[in-house]
Amino acid sequence: MTVWDRPEPPTRPVPLDRERIVAAAITLADEGGLEAVSLRKVAGRLNAGPMRLYGFISTKEELFDLMVDEVYAEILPEEQPRDWRAALRVLAHRTRQAALRHEWLADLLGRRPALGPNGLAVSEATLAALDNLTDIDTVMRAVETVSAYFTGAIRREITNLRTERATGLSKDDWQRAHGPHVTRMLATGRFPALARAVHDGAHVDAETSFATGLDWVLDAVAAKLTPSA
């Protein structure tokens, strides 16, 4: 029996339910990442005995599943987008925005499919936008391709943010610190393509880079769909 199917126990003596448990866990994760989340710490935040939580949640993995599903409520579009491309774009951008609010989400993206009610609702809304455009296998590959792009892009962006905090160096600070080394290496003439990228390439922010890459992936997906798409 999954955590979604298992009934909750009585709430006494301390009022307790999965909603409060998940909210406390998300707060801990927002403050200190997934490593800050444990049933003991969640119980402490709720002024409850740790063993009481096991009546609601059997493992930390179940707790993570519930946390992810809670965030999927933030990802679920308020209105169904008008077409498949808009639907996939909205999914990608809302997932990125949720991950920037809850950085720990990046560590849990790309796992097995989310089976909670919000996760299933997001999947339904996404697949419904591509329904009847082509065969279901092509639809699934399209969704997987876009998901693989934004999952990787989000993880890279979150990793960079964490690195900035851990080192105290912004991207510009890091580039200035390593500039002399890079300049010397490029001056050898051994890396002409890299030199062109460094000297002539445009420097764009993370949001612009994400949106541009997403559009390119959507263009590739469009080429695989039927002409009516």
C-alpha cells in the first residue's frame, strides 16, 4: 500500500496530519536542503514525538514523495495552455520557478514518475495537450525529451547557485579570478574554437539561456510531430 492509499491515524494527543508534516519538512528543506530533513527533525519542528510520525509516513523516501507532490501543486498550470508547445513551455518554466523557490527539488527531479495527485494532474495536463496529435509513443518521447532538457538545465543552474554560496564567488568573480590562466592557455593557439567562444560569445543570464534552449528543443519536437501540430 502506497502512502497515498494508506489512511492517516488519529491525531491526538498532539494535532498532527500529513499536511502539517509535509509543510514542516518543506520548510526544513528550504532552509537547509534535503540533508536537513529527517523524521526526527520534522517531529521536533512540530513538537511531536518522532515515533508518532511513523503512523503517517513509513520512510524518508515517502516523505520526499509527499514533498515533491506538494510542490507539483505549484507547477500545475492554472489554466490549460492553448496548444502543445505552450503546454510544454509552461511546464518547463513553472518547474524552474518552483526549483528556484525550493532548490532541493532539483535533487529529486528525474526520478520515477510522481504518483501523487498533483504529480498525476501535471502529467495529465501535459499529455492532454499533445493528445491526438500523433501516436502515443511519439507523444511520450516528446515529453521525455523536453523533460530531460529542463531537468538538466535546472540542475545546472541550482548547482551554480549553490557553488556561489559555498565559495562566496559570483560567476563574474570566478571568471575574473581564473581569467589570467584562461588568457594564457588561449594565447597558445591550441584552443581556437574555445577562444572564439570566450571572446566573441554573448554572455546571457540563466533565464535567457533556459528559454532559448527550451525553444530549440521544442523546435526539434515539432519536427517529429504530424504537420497538424
